[in-house]
Amino acid sequence: MERRVTPTSIGAAIRRHYLLAVTVFVVVIAGVDWWLHSAPREYTASATFTATPVTSLLESTGNIANLQETLAQLAKSSSVLSDVSARLDGQRSVATLRNEVSGTQVTGTSLIRVRVTDSDPQTASDIANTVATVLPAHDPSQGLLRFAQVDPARPPGTYTSPDTKVVVLAGIGLALVLAVGAALLYDALTDKVETVGQLESSTGVDVLAAVRRPRRSSTLPPLKSHAAATDAFRALRFALPLAETDKPFGAVVVTSASAKLDVSPWLAINIAISLAGTRRRVLLIDGAGSAKAYFSLASHQAAGLFEVLRDDAKVEDVLVEGPVRGVTVLPAGRAAPDSANGQLEARFQKVLDQVAVHFDVVIVVAPPLLESDDAKAMAIGGSVLLAVAARTMRPAALGSLVRQLRAAQVAVLGTVLVR
């Protein structure tokens, strides 16, 4: 499934991984700050002088601008820079000066500006003034220009490179881009379903409800206050018969997508309690052995489903009272679940046929889909209600599970997001 990047998805990724985004932003800004403090400084000084024609005859020829431009370009010539280097007692070589010195004519004026960029502010001003002094001696007009210093160079008070404002703005921009990029990349690498929209789009199945996960998976706090009174399970109860109009009930196999957070026993029991609150006769079958913690110790030690599947007990002899009135439980039994695997598909439907006539609804707790194929086998001819714990499954993996269920001719009643 194509993952679209939208402003909404970007915002969601940043919210999910804001610590990563903040860390990246801080690290980049710290790196920029370190570079600003450690980068070599360069200082720029400039000296300005005038080059005006001596006679009006020269001005009338129209060659003044060309002479002035030529004079400015001579600032980088080897002859001028050799003289400058000599006057500075060799502090800077000709090659170094050629990289530091530039001369320009100020357009529309007789001004010649010499600019020098050096690592030392005093040296930069000394070089600029020396170049301005030496240049008239290399006058290409052979004395037809008059020179006068207008603005001698002074040691600059601050550096011109690196440009702090530009670097800071660029650093902030880079930090923001990398922070958002890191959040998006990490979100893509750890892409897990956590919203109703993500669950629905990844499975193509209606999300019947979104409920909060229990604080402790081995307890059932809603039992004493009856889960049927909670809004989430009331909505789920109403959604169940509407999800498949031609077969509103029958065996509803409740299974989790992943064993990482198996909430199917908790979900199935709450659904059973909610349905029992509407005076329906509900049978809850523990087909995974994972619902034992919700029942009495006696039901743990009694025979149950796995003994029935092995013909070691009769189904009517192993039924026990559920946690509330209207709920009957077929416990898993004493036998290990694996011992019934070879007989599960062949015998489970027969067991359902025997008990279904006595109940309005049959809810089955099945092992997680990624753990075994038991849920598929139990749901043949029935429906699956898929519980998905938020942030435990990738969208592609969920889509694959639903396709496998449909390929096995199993109807998917809907999904429930457990947050």
C-alpha cells in the first residue's frame, strides 16, 4: 500500500517521534554553533581613491571609464602585488595576495575601490592601503590620471566570514529539515498501526470500535460495573449484528493479530458480558487457554474444550457458569492446546453444532493469528473479529492477515482497535 506524505501525516509522525525530532534538531544546532566558534575568521577591509583625468582632452575621448576599469583590474596584477608584498616585508606572498585582493571601479564615478580579505583585521587594512598607494605607480594612462585617497582602509571591527546570520538561518533550516526527515524515516521504518483510519485502510475492513486496553491483562475491572454500560462496548455490541446482515451472529471468533499484546480474551469476555446485558444467552469458548485468569480456580482444573475434542469428555459435562448471569463458559480444559491441533478443524465445528442450538451467541477466544492457524480453523463457517493492539502491527502485515483469512473462506466481521 502506497504511503502518502501529507501535512497531516507529517504532523502525526512528528507527534509520535517528537523526542527523536527534538534530539536531531538540537544536535544539528549544536553542530552549527560549534562550527561557528571553530571556523577560521576572515576580515574584509577596503580603501577607496579617485582617478580623475588631468585634462579635458582625455575626458572628451571617452576612454576614462576604460582606463579606470583597467587600473582597478591591475590591483591583482603580479607587478602590483610584488610591490605590495615587498612593502609588507613579505608578510603575504604574491600568490596569497592574489587570492585576497580585488579591485573594482564604482560604476558612474571616478572611484576605485580596493577590497582585501584576510585572517587578520590589521593586516587586511594594511594590504588595502598599500595596494591603493602602489596602484598609481602602475598608471596605464602614463600620467593622464590624477589620484587622490578618499577613504583609507581601517581595521574592521568584526569578521565577514563566516556570515553568522546566513549560517544560523541555514542551520535552523537544515535542523528543521533533518528533524522532520528523521521523524518521517523512523516512522516509515517502524510504521505501526495506531489510529482507526490506519487500521481501516490497511485491512479494508470496517473498524467496529476503538477501546482502551486494560491496565493489567490478567484482570477484568469492568466486570463489577458491567462492561455493557461502557460506551465503547455498547457501540461494539450494536455494530456486531450490523456488520454482516445475512449472518448477524453464530460463532464469532475473537483473535488478536499478534501475540505481542494479546487482548482477545479481555475483549471477548467484555463482548460476552455486554451481549448478556441484552438478555441474550451467550456461550464463551476459551479456545486458546488464555482466558483462564478471568475465571475461578475450579474452572482451571476442570475438563474442557480440549478434552471434548479428544473425546475424553462430553461438552454438556464441562460447561461452567460465566462471570455474569447469561454467560456460560466452555473452558479450555486441562490438556495442552497442542494436543488437539490435529483434530481441531474436524471436531470443532461438530462441537459448535452441539452447543449452538442452546445459545443465541457463541463467542470463541482463539490464539493470535501470527501464533497459529487455530483461529482460521475455528472460524470456518463463522466469522472473525480481529483485535489489533495499537503500535504492534505494520499495515502491510495486517493486510496480509486479512487476505489469508479470506483465502481460507473465513468471513471477517470487523476489527477492533485496542489503544
